[in-house]
Amino acid sequence: MNAQQTTAEDPLRRLVARWREDPSGTYQTWFLWEERIKNFRSIAQGIRVVVSEIEAGTFGNVYRGSSLETVVKSIAEQRQVFRGADHAFLWKPKLRIPDIYEDPENQKAFGRFLQACIGCSGKESEVVDAIQALDRHAIKGVGPASANILYFLHPTVIPPSNTKIVKGYNAITGAKVKLGRWDGYLAMRRGILEINDRYRDLFSNDLGAVAGFLFDVGSGRYLAPPLEPDEALLAEWEKELAEVRAESARADRAIQKAQDEDHTHTEIQGWLRDLGMAVGFDVWIASNDINRPYDGGRLADGCLGMLAERLRASPSFDAIRLIDVLWVDPQNGRVSAAFEVEHTTSIYSGILRMSDLALGLEHDELALFLVAPDSRESDISDQLRRPAFSRVADQLAVRFIAYSDLKKNRDAIARFGQGLKPIEAIARRPW
């Protein structure tokens, strides 16, 4: 039986294949989004901060301004699938949930749960054991929403979970999983793994792909195929699928807008690349951006192909190599300046990567810059005031560069500048 016959005889396979091709579906707009991969290490680092504060007894008893808020808001900004992921962790005073802020023992149990998941090797049994241990504590308001945190630690073992994913799973399988219970989530997880294995050629080892598909079904973008063989129902389903195809064809303007935004991000990286070279630095471009087209060539043309050994040996190297642009001292190979371009991507994640870089290297002199549209300065200011970023913001003097200032001054800096002083002159503390 060839692949075409298999697809024709399996409506679910047809739907998954259609989903992969849909320019407005989560596969194209989120799963293949290059920024998605850059967020994993930063979020994992943020989870470690939560654990360390709980262990040290410094986490506190409020959600607002906590390291946990930093993590879950960063997750919530990872496009469609995770939108609203922070709601479950918001303190609801009338219900006194989630009960990890006012109850110290529950807080410690939650910390042990996260620590167990950080410390395990990623084996399925270890992660499931940690979930079941947390479930036995019966902490009010702490349930499968935590899977959205675990996904960023073990994406091949733990799928995300939210209302739309559960709804999509139930529609596809005919199950009756209820949101908010760990036993239901674990049962759904087993089913998701089976679906992922059956259509592995269309999904991925990363369970974000199959979760994105279920999310799109649960959000109503696609109608699930009939569970029972019925020609009339199948014909109606095929008609619905054809309508989705037509709707996707009408989505060109939204897709073009996303591509234009991506182009702007690349353009700013290109400006910073050229400026760095002009003022005497070697330049490193984020490893997942090196092949982006820019100015008739590649974004990484003329840039470093490898960072110094001491950087590669750093425990923070996975974060360092994903910083948008690094200016490197050609004499000693040390990072002199780091730039994160925050065009439309999560400010949380960008600052977390900068924090990981700065605290991991502990340079005496390291200039950190967040480069963003003028309109995002207040957002950046709000985030840098957060306790979780206070050391980076205060001790390492993170500064803001507005697009307008960079555009206006870049030619003059390139012609007459040398070293960091010219770029520092157009940067400012964002408060």
C-alpha cells in the first residue's frame, strides 16, 4: 500500500497532512517558528530560579512579581498554543487557589516536583512518578496546567495541556477527558503518544507538534473526522475540510504580515552586524539565524563561524549561541556586547536569555542591550523592574535602544565610531 492510498483511506491522516500545509495552522505559525526553539533553555533556567527560591525560603507568598510569574508569562507569550497558560497560576483570593502561595508545605511540595523534573534524565517513568507524587499532595488549584511548564523541560515526554488541546483530543478519539485532573491528563498523554507514534512521519519527536494539531481541532479550526464509518458524515467532513482550505487561501495578508515582522527582525540584526564590524568587533549571529537572507547574501556573511573555546565550554553556551547578535573582542574572544532584538517576540524570554548569558559568564565588562520598537520601551521597563531580573538590570546595566535611534545614528556610528562608546551613546536605561 503506497502513501497516497494510506492517506486516502485514513481521514485522520488526511487531516494531519492538511494541517501541516495550512499556512495559518499552528504547525506553520508556531511549531516551525524559529524563536520557539530559542525559548526552551531560557524558560528552563527560569524554572531553576523558582526551585532555588523555594528551597532557600525566599520565594515569598505572592504571585505578582515572583520568579514563577516570570516563567509562566514567558510561556504564555509563546504564541497560540500557550496563550493564557499563566491564568492557572494567578492567585484567586476568593477561592484561595492555587494554594502554593499561602501554604508553605504546599509550596515546598511544588518546588520538589519541579526539582524532580529538572533533575531527572527525561525518562518517562521518572517524570510520571514526579507528577503522581505531586498529585498525592492534592494541592488545590495545582493541576495539569503545570504540564505547560514541564513541556519546556521534557518536550519529547510531556505534551502541553489546555482547554482546547483537551477538547481536540476528545473530538479526535471520542474520549471524555476532563480538564484539571492529573489522572485525566496522564490518560490523555498516553493517547497522545499513540497518535504521535501512528503519524510520526507527519508529527515529530517533539510533542509540541501533535499538541498544536489537537489545539487547532479543539479551537474549531478543523472538524474532527467521523469516529465511525459513515459515508454521509464523511462527505460532510470533507466539505468542511475544503472550506478550511479556502479560508487558508484567504489568509495571505496575515501570513505576509508575519513574514514582514520577521524581515524587520532580520533587518535590525543586519544593522547590528554591520555596525559591530564597522566599530572594530568580530560578530556572532544567533546560530539558528545564520542562513536568513539579508542584503543579497546570508545574515551571517562575514561573521564568526565559531565562538572561543572558553565560551563553548561555558554551561550557558546553549543560551549564548542563540543571542541575536554578539560583538566579540577580536583580541581575546570575549563577548563585549550582546543584543536581543525584541520586535514582536516575548520580552520575558529575551531578558531571560540575557540573564543566562550575563550570569553564566560573569564578565567584568559586558554591555547588554535590548533593541526594540520605540513603543515597547515601557514594556521593557516593566520587566526589568521585576525582582527576578534585578541583578541583571542593576548590576549589569541592561540598556534599551529604540529602532528610531538606531536607524537615525547607524550611518554616523559606522563612519566615525570605534568601540562601544558610540552605541552606548544612543542607548538609555529604560526607566
